Amino acid sequence: MRIIAFFTAFLIPAAAQAQMCQGFGPQTPRDIALAAGANSVTFPRAPEANQMNLCDIHTHTNAEHKGPGFSVSGGTGEHGGWKCNQTDSLTEAELSMPDGSEAFHGVKPGDTIEVHWVYTTCDVTPGPTLNSCFSDACVNPALRVESQVFLVVNDEGAPDFGDFAYDGNISNGLHQPKSLPSGTGDPVVFAGSTTGPSYTQAICSPMQVTWSVRPECMKVSYQSVQQWGAKGNVFGEDHSHGVRQLVTAPELLAPIN
């Protein structure tokens, strides 16, 4: 019944289907609560994150994926996406803007952000953009993205974004974040692509990425996000990026096993 409902809900008119990108592998983002997909392109699942090099960390405002804990529509377009379900229950204090300069732009208390930790099998050092995941000697690596959706709050007692930063951390000879979020449900793992507002259902990403998306939101301190931006980072990140709208066409989605 779940599969039938999925295909019925997302039947695509012939005109729209004619504009859909053809011949590409499975695309991202998606509704992680829906397991069905009809894209036949497969590729090997990337190793676990702790067996790969971290190459990039960046954020999107709002969430690109839709999930059980982030299912409130943020609208359409580059600044659409999905919001955490607790957004409307935040306190006045959690929503207030603290004094001080804004070092990391595009994020304020009450916003939802989706953070992507990008990993590669290449022997590289983390750096700006996804280009840091490749090298002249390694142009076709396996890629993995670990994803957590956060609800940003004005509360210095909330989880600290710095706990999930890189800061030059090496573990077992590999570049790694200091930690990854836990306690937000078992990650949903599936085959997909890169994301971002330059892609649509008509303009697809050619990259092959193993995704691991945690299904529930976690609050994060607004102050800690700003501190991450203020002290600088090897990724050159000083703002939160736009979103790629949800991919709903079954032809562009891999089945989630």
C-alpha cells in the first residue's frame, strides 16, 4: 500500500515528464519517509564515514530533505525547503536575536538548517566547496554525506555546533569531525546525488552519493553557529546556502532498502 500511495501521489503529467532530466542516476533531496523509487541506476554504497576523509562541511536553510521531524513546508524556490516540526512551539526567548555581529550569514534564531558533512575516499585535505573531495590523482571517489537537520535557537545551553566541527581533527589517520550528532533516530541510508539550488527535476546532478539522513531535528545554539563562522573554517563557509526543491518523480529516486 505504501508503494502504491507513493506512485499515486506523484504521478507526473506528460508535459512535465518531457522536461525531466533523462539518463541520470538517483537524485537528492527526497522525502525520507517514502521508500519507493524507480531509478534503475545503481552504484556501490560508500564506506562508513569513519573509514573516509571528511572533505567539506556546509549548511542549507531550510532543510532540503523532508522527514518525520522536519515536515513543515518552508515554501518553494531557492529559500524554500522544510522546517522542523517544533518551529511553532519555540519560546520568545529562543526566538530572540542576541546582540552582537553576525559572522555566519543567512541563519537566525527560529531557522531550520540542514548540515552536510561530506566524505570522500580520496586522500585529500578538507577545503572549500565539493572540489576539495577530489584530486588530480583521484577523480572518481566514493562519496558519502552525513546529514542532520537542526533547529537554531537563542540558547547557549543548547547543543554546541562546535562539537560537530572539524578543527583539524584526525582519527585513525583520517580527517574527521570531532563528532556527529546522535539521538535523532537511525539514519536513513540511500543512493542519491549532490544537491543545491542549481539543480531541479529538469537539471539533474551527475554525481553519485551515498546519503545518511537522520530523521529527527536537533536544537542547536545560534551563538555556537556564529562562533563557527567568526573564527573561520577551512571550508571557507560564512553563510548558509539555498535549497534544491524536493525530488518527487519516482523515475529520479532510488528505492530505500
